[in-house]
Amino acid sequence: MILPTAEWRERPGLDQLVYALGECRFVGGSVRDTLLGTAVADVDIATPLSPQAVMDRLKAAEIRAVPTGIEHGTITAVLENGPVEVTTLRRDVSTDGRRATVAFTDDWQEDAARRDFTINALYADPISGEIFDYFGGLADLEVRRVRFIGDPLQRIAEDHLRILRFFRFLARFGDTPDPEGLDACTARAKDLMALSRERIADELLKLVVAGGAVGVTELMIGRGIFAPVLPEITSSERLAGLAAAEAAAGIAPDPIRRLSALLPTDKNVADQVGARLKLSNVQRKRLIAAAASLPDGSPQALAYRAGPQIAIDLLLLAGRSDDAAMISGWTVPRLPIGGGALVARGLAKGPDVARALRAVEDRWIAEGFPEAQRVEALADAAVAQALRETR
């Protein structure tokens, strides 16, 4: 089989990189996704050259080379429109479930054997396009099967994260799970407890936005995959409703919003999970906000007070897809008056100004954000009321 032509193969500088390296092949996601006819995000190249030889050749070709993971054989070539990772062929010397010690090799099949799934171990000659498939990845790709290379239990023992990767790739590419792999993930689910929570979060947030996320998370719940590290996830029902609302609104899936749909509607739980997964402060704030009840008022009022992103989260989680779509492209206005204008109308500086300005803002929101002329009238009325109350 020959790799089809694709836009990414015409990237400026890629031919120069391939020429500089000599013996090399495209590998992994770029080959897999091109065969599936989907967009390619990252381009990876494998080569039997040593990391130092790669550095030397790129320098000679005047291609910027960054030793991003040189101890594991990875050099990043910086091209005009993005990086390309070049990795020396490797074999695992030892593993402990979290990291591997590797040795370099010149054997392509040995390099393929250390990869996780057959569909990720496809190589393509950059000149001829010839595809090299050592473990039946093409057949698995044709039927959308995610299958471990070799013994699934052994592959999971080498890297426990492969449990979550199995389900993420199943959600993205699979139609039916490979029974042997599914059973191995089920049997070894507690191995996830040995992983850093950052690695778990990274995989989970990718998984929940995949096309088959609803069905796969339901499968994971039934198999007890979440229980060791995220026992709060017990149902995919809200996720299914959210996915339907996102589709109806024409709004792209969002990982934090989707994670919130898997959790109970409890702010304390959301905060605890966000902390456990070591999410950023912004992500944790969204996760907590999404656990709140949808307040009364218009969608625009919600977007003004809570911010558009949190408003869209709450509306979609409540199944209000039309309202979410309404504000998805809406620019939140600014109150066209400040405290100085109220002081100029006769109010003394201090708490009276803050209260009056809040009253103007509340009325302005309730009336649907009218123009400045109406706001002037609201300010006149608020000042008059405040002056009456202070007499």
C-alpha cells in the first residue's frame, strides 16, 4: 500500500529535512490519520541515525535542531510552519510502568514492537510512500479496531497510561473494542494509581472530546476503570445530554465542560477533582462554576455576569442549546457610564455611588443592555432616588 497524497506532505522544509536525514520514515499518527482521511496535527519521523548524527546532519542542512528529548533519541527539527520530531529507532531495556530506559537500534521492527497499538506502528517511506506494517495495523485500521501490540498485560505493565490510551483511541478511532485488550485494561485498572495525576488528566481531557466519548466512558464506568482514581465518575448520562446539546448548538466539544458532565453537580466535588488532577486555576474555576445551578435571567445577562465561557457551559449542561448558540458569538457589552458621572449628578463619593451604580447596572441588564441615552436616564433616576434616601 502507498500513503495517499496529503497537504501536510507539502509542508515547506519537509523535503529538505527528509533529504538531510537520508534513511528515515514517517511514523505513527501522520500515517494513520492520512489513511483515515482525517487532518494531521503532528508529523513524526523515525530514523536509524543516532541522535548526534541527526543533530549534525540538520546543522549541516541549516535546519534548526533542538535536543528536546535526546536521552530518548528525540530531536525536534524546527521548520517554517511548525516542529517535526525526529526520533532514533529504539527498543526498551527496562520499564517500571511510568517510564522506560531505552537503547538505540537500527531494526525497524524492533522499534515498532515497543509501540502501544498496531494502528500507531505504521511507517511510510517519505519518497515512495510505501507503507511498512509489522503487526497488522492496516487490517485493524480497516475495521476500526484498537489492538495492543503483543501481550496486552505486558504492554500495560510497561506503561500504565496505556490503559487510558486504549480507551482514548477507542473513542477516537474504534468501532468495537479488542476483547483481549479490554479485559487486560479491566484487570489492571488499579495500576492507574501509580501514575501522576497530570498524566491522567492529560489523557482524560483528550478522551472526553473524542467522537465516541459517550459510549466509551459508559464502557469504562461499567468496567470499573475510573474507580481507582476518579470514583466520582459513575454515570455518562449527563455527558450524553451535553454532547447532544453541543451538536444542536453547533458548539465544539470542550474538555473541561465535558469533564464537568461526568461529575456530580456538587461544587466541593468539582473542586476536589480539579485539585486532584492538578488542573490550572482557570480550569478549576470553570469546573466549579459548571457545578452550579443555572440562575434565572436571560442568556445575555448570564454571560455578562459570569462570562461567556461559563455561561455557555451552564446553558449546554442544562440542555439549552438554542440559548448557548445565541451567546456563542455575542460580544459582552460594557456599562457605558461610571461612578464619576453619578458624582457629577450630585452624589457624594463613597458607598452611595457604588450602590447607585449597581442599581443602574442591574436595570441596564434587565432591559437588555440599552444604548447610552437610556443609561443616562437610568443614572438620573438612580441618583434622584439615592438623594431622596439621604435626606
